[in-house]
Amino acid sequence: MKIKLISPKMSLRPMDSEYKRRMSPSLSLATLASLIGAEHAVYIEDENVQNLNFNDGPDLVGITVNVDTSRRAYEIASVYRQKGIKVILGGIHVSANPNEALEYADSVCVGEAERLMQTIINDAQKGELKNIYYNPDPTDPQDIPLPDWSLVNRSKYLYTNIICSSRGCPFKCEFCYNSSEYVHHRYRNRPITNVMNEIKRMGTRQVMFIDDNFIGDPRNAIKLIHELKKQNIVWHAAVSTNIVHMPELMDLMTDGGCKSLFIGFESINRESIKNSNKLQNNIDLYEKLIADLHCRNIMVNASLVFGFDTDTFEIFKTTLDWLVKNKVETMTAHILTPYPGTALYKNLLNKGRIIDYNTNNYNTANVVFRPENMSAEELKKGYLWIYDQFYSFKNILKRLPDNKKQRIPFLLFNFGYRKFGKLTSLLGKLGFMSFIGTLGRKLSYNIE
């Protein structure tokens, strides 16, 4: 069979540039492609970096779907189905909303697909594709294969050095997909040997862990960091705020090559944290956590959400002052977005507070529900304002790291990615995206 795997084009937020689309390829598609036997021809097309070829003739099309790419995914599926080509949809949005997705496809895959892939292919080959394939159990981390990067044109992306060392998250915040019914909540670590083999195959000394939570199992994280240190790997990851209680782990991170951490602070409003079931977050220790990481030469990317029921318009000014005061290096802000299938969505839907059902707008940059303590217009205005102010020349200079070794990566991100991202991303369109990533690593960490 000829099998085509597709990533639909994602929507861009007002502060985003083409950098966002060209940041990295789909790890999930490269991973699933490696499970397809040599007797089949498989290829990947990513609409974020190239136009889709609708004149081809695959026997089976698989499309990975996020909430804000769902409408485009359904359009792509319709094109192929009109030609009589079978289409299967998967991904996090499909898993949370399988009945919706099935209206636009011949089949849907619910949950993690590794155990289902061979069955799906066999059924498609026999012309017996089922409507729904469901994996009731989380994939054994030992069975997660290494991705097949030979199917990806790396030159089109800023980074292809992305990797997951784990699956799942130990927490269940109401606005996260982990609150959906389908999600396998159990946190699982991949064998460290497998992770290190994957890094070795990348041929780089810098990697970006895209786990939901790198420290979901602190004991395993310690073992992995020891191995990263042996190979002199520079790395970045996402962690939960409870790392503040793990000073020995933070010490090891510094010694073991960690350069930055993405952290879900979510809000500095105490009631907002409480109401979102973010039990692992202790606002009283936020500033201590930032200081502890800064003194260990680790930069902080603060993830923040605005629009909780206890937020008023003043939250934007208060948060900006807090970020600048603590010299937080980078910020990723979001408007609270009730992803369909999550506990938050069900709650707001039952209360009649959903005001926008166009999933293209569910990219955390639009107000799709009725806020409680400010208008939808105020929420959108404040969201755009804090981005503009945080990445202003004045506040970039105020947040300049005290550690001189952090200043180059800090300035590259703040100016090259955020402040002038739309300008520098034009180079990516001309085929220089991979070169920009290589140059950034060289300037920041003196590595290729």
C-alpha cells in the first residue's frame, strides 16, 4: 500500500510568525511512520512548510488533528474521500471528540496509536477498515519506537532535535486534555537507554524535551540527567512548579546541561489556581522558584493563562510588573481556552457560556467563552497588551539576565523570535530555517 501521513496547517496567533509553523516537525507522525513495514510506501507531508499535493494517489491517508487544525483536517479528508481514498483521523482532538471526527472520515483512532498501527494497516489492506480503533491501555514505553526522520526534510525546520522521555502527566488540570475521558493519565517513562539511543541518532548535542512534565517521576529524571551529563548534552524541558521542592534535582540540572525550563505558572491569582484544580502550584513559592533557577543559571519560560473567573482586567498589569520584577526571560501567554472534550469545556457549555464554536479560533489567542469579571473585548485587549509590553525594548532590557552566559540566547529569543520574528522568519521561507537553528545553537551554547 501507499500510505500518506499529513500535518494540517496550524493557525497563527497575532504575536506569532512563520517561526511557529516551522519550529519543528510532527514527532508523532515520524514515530508512527517507523512502524509501517517496508512492504508499504509511506510518506509525510506537512502543510506548515509545503503545499499539499492533492494529485497523488495514496491507498490510505492518515491525518493528525489538533483543535485549531480540525477544520482544515476535515477539508483535507473530504478531498481524498471524494476520490474514493480511505482516510483515518487521529491525534488529541480526535481522541477527545471521536464522534465529531467520524463525520468527516472513514475511521478514527482514539488514544495512543502504536499498538493499533499494524491492525489499522492490515484492515485497510483488506478493505475492512473499522470506524473506530481504540487503545484502552496506555502504550508500554518500551514499545515506543524511534521516529523515522528520513521521511522529514530537516532543512525546512528550525529544530528537529525534539524528543519525549515520557508519556502522560500525573496532574489533571480542568483546562487540560488530561481532564478528558479518553486520556491515559498514568505517567510513564521510556527506558533511558532508548532515550539516549534516540539522542545519539540525532547527531546533535542540544535537545528539546517536549514531555508534558519532564519531572513527573523525579527519580527517573535524576537517572536520565546523569546520562545526559555523561554525553555532554545541552537540553531544555517543561516542568511543573513543584520542582521548587527539589533543590538537589535543580542542582543536578545545572550540572547536567539544562539551560531553560518551560513552567506552567498559569496565574499569579491565587483563586484562579485553586479553581482550576492546579493543586501542584503554590503561588507563595513562585518567586523563590524563579530565584532558585536563576542562581543556577537556568532560564525561565513562564506559561500564563488569562481569563479565569476570578481574573479582572487588573490581572494584566499586575502580572506584567511581576514578570519584569523577577526578570523572567520569556513568556508564553494564553487566553483561557476550553478545548472540546475537557472538563472546562463541559462546565462552560452546561452554563451556556460558550460563545464561539469555530475551532479555528481555539488557539489560545481568541475569547471563545463569556468571561466572568471582564468583557470578552477586555480579555482580548489585555492579552495583546501584555505581549506588547513584555516584549517592548524597555522591558526586554529590564529583564536582561544577570548571568552574561544567558544573554545571547535571551536576546536571540526576545528579539529574533518575538520582537522581529515576522522579519527573521522570512529567511525561513527562503530555505534558511535549519541554518538559523544551527547558528542559534552555535552562538548560544557553542555547539552545532
